[in-house]
Amino acid sequence: MSLTDVNRYAFINAKLRLRIANMLSDEQIQHLAASQNLEQMLHLLKGSAFEELATLFSESGDIQRLEAWLFARNVDIHRQVASLLDGVHSIVATQLSRKLEVENLKGMIRLWFSSRIKAQNIDYRYGYLYHKKIVSDIDWSAIINAQTFEELTHALLHSPYYSVVQQFDAHRITSEGLFFLETALDRQWVSLLRQEARKLPAVDRHLVQEVLDRDADLKNCINLVRFGYLYALTEAQLREIMFYGGKLLFTKEFNDFVTAEPAKRTIEPLLVRLFPQLAKQLAEQNLQGAHRQTIAVESYLFSQRRSRYKAMLKGYPFTFGTLLSYFFLEERQHALIRAIINGLHYGYKAEQIREYAQ
């Protein structure tokens, strides 16, 4: 690495760490969650990177407009960071934006589904979605205006999502809904990210692979608990929604879980193998009921993910871990603010909102 590269990455490292230092603290998040109403909460955001939300709300009183602004800000953040880099680092940073692109695509397909399959009026909702380019060249209006599912699929012909969507048809989504299509799109953007990440230098390549493998285990564990344990999907359905990578898919415990009758599935062997501390906590808490156990599992796994990302920031040299941590922490801020906005708007009690905003 040349001296110029060292200097530039030192600058990027300092820039991202400064942004992280200026993020809302956990204490500030708790103050926001304890607000008496939405107006008070938005007032507390003044002086932060989110102060424009107060102006938007005072102009319209429309919380969907606030959510749209948060999404657009997240897209801009990804674009800004990618512009600081070059070569394969910039490409991989851009590929991380596909998560947002897929979220937007799922939102568009849901609106199409509401309009064409359920015959609902979507005019007032369409304007809140993002209409600009994120990564791929997608004609968002062509998706919404498609008369048939085949037309919707054709609208994605020149995107990397065409190969996924064409595996479905109108009959299947009418009978099953959009769940399996959406999970397939999620797996596609992660697969595309893995492909580009293989081109990174060895240190960054191994780091990104380790993060993606760990996230695959976490997501797969949550999916098994939520959909195999709580919603009793079949073996074939469970295997279909699994993310590639990690260790979980290659264990005997995984195979035993998915092949068991839904009523006889148990999460303990899965957790003992990969997350022994979580298994111990669940045993000590003696939680009753699948729903409560599912919430406990999801909360623990998310906290582990957050701790790992924060641990990446302990070293001073720039690595791709700094960038991954920055994106994760920004995403968490946005998610918490959205949750608090919606909680206050719909009248949840302060204790309920604080419990969610962890």
C-alpha cells in the first residue's frame, strides 16, 4: 500500500469514527423514547443529524414522510461512503447498498400486490417510496404499473433480481403471499455481496466473510426459531429460506430440527451447539411459550451482533470492519428513531417504547 493510500485511508478512518462519535448515544435514545408525545421527541432531535425531521413534521404532520426521509438519508450515507473509496473497496461498499435497494423493491412489490391482487387503492402510499437509482437501473414505476406478475418480472429484466423473481408466478404469490419471494430477494443481495467481497485484499476479504458467515448463522437461527418453531413451516420451506454460509446449516442439530414434526421441534440443541450462553440464559429464565422464547432468542442474537460490530472499532487502522460497523450503527439509529416515532404516534406507553428501543 502506497503512502498516498495510507494517508487516504487514515482520513476515511478518522471521518467515519467522527461520525460514529457524533451519533445519538444510548442515553439520548432513551430520552427520546421517554418523550410525552411526538412533538417533544422531535424537538429533542434539534442539533442532531436528524433535526430536519421536526421541520418536516411541522409542515405536514405526516409520519410516513419522516420514514421516507430516513430511508433517503440512509441511501445518501451509503453513497457518500462509497465515493470516499476506490477500486474494489468502493464496489463492495456500493454492494452493501443493495440491502436498501431490496427493501425498496419489496416495498414496491407489496404495493403492486395490494393493488393487483387485493384490489386496494395504493395511490397515497406510492409517493413515500424511493424513486431514484440506488445500485441497479430499475424502473420503479414500471413495477407499480404492471398489469400482471409477468409484466412486473419483465420490469426487472436488466437487474440482478430478475433471476429470482422469475422463479415465482402469480398463482404462487396469490396462494402463499410474498414471504418466500421476499426472503429469496434477501438471499440474493447477500449472495451478490459475497461475490464482490471475494475480490477484496486478504485481510478485508476474511473480515467480510467472517461477518457474513456470523450473520448467516444469526439469521438462520432466528428464522428456524421464528418460522420453524413458532409458525411451523415444513422442512422444505425452512430449507428454502436459509442463508448460505456459517456453521449452522452443516450441523446434525439443524438437520434434526428441520426434519422433526413441527410440534416436536425444540430449539435447545440448536442453541447449545452455537450459542451456549443463550441456551443457559433461556434455561435459567424458564420462559414459557414459543412466542416469549422467540423474542428472547432474537434479542440476544441481535445484542451479540451489535457487540461484534462495536468490537471492530477498537483497532485504529482502517479496515473494512470500520465501514461495516459504521453502516450497522447508522442503520440501528434509523431503526430506533422509526420505532420511537411510530410508538409515540400510535400511543404506546413509554415503558413499551423503551423496551423496544434497546
